[in-house]
Amino acid sequence: MSEWVEVGSLEQIPRLGSRIVQTGKGDIALFRTSRDEIFAVRDACPHKQGPLSQGIVHGNVVTCPLHSWEIDLSSGEALPPDEGCTNTFATRVEKGVVLINLASL
């Protein structure tokens, strides 16, 4: 069952930046790449639960601000040599509006 939720406009998320979506089961960080791709991950690094939303976006990767772990935004996987994973959520943009699928919460 899908549970698509509107979370705002594409323009509300800065390029190479993020925005937080608060849910009853934790915060989700939405990221916008330089190519206007949108990714959604749980706002917690798999290492020490650092706030990924405060990290630096480069390509399809965010670098955690606490210990510089790099997380692939499409899979949630830490890049080697680090290991671990954070939850990801499907996203889509329709007529400039960003939606995320919360079914996996």
C-alpha cells in the first residue's frame, strides 16, 4: 500500500541542501541535488545517528557533519570503508510539488 504525502514545493528545498519533514516515527531529511533530483532518508547517520540534514551534499551523496561518513542518498548505504545503512523513502515531483512515500514507516 502506498502512502504518498505532499511535503512542499521543489523550490522550498535549496539546491545542494535539505529540508526536514517531521513524522510521528522520526524526522526525514529531503535532499535536492544540483540536477534537481530529490532524495529522502531518515535524518540519522547509521554511525552515531548524526543529523544528515546538516551534512554537505555532493552528487548523490551526503557527508555526515559529525564524523564525515558518506551516505549514498539513493540507497541509504554508507560508502566504503564505512558500513551501515539508513532508511530511504521513495520520492517524486509532480508539477513542482514534492511527494514522499511514507508506507515504510
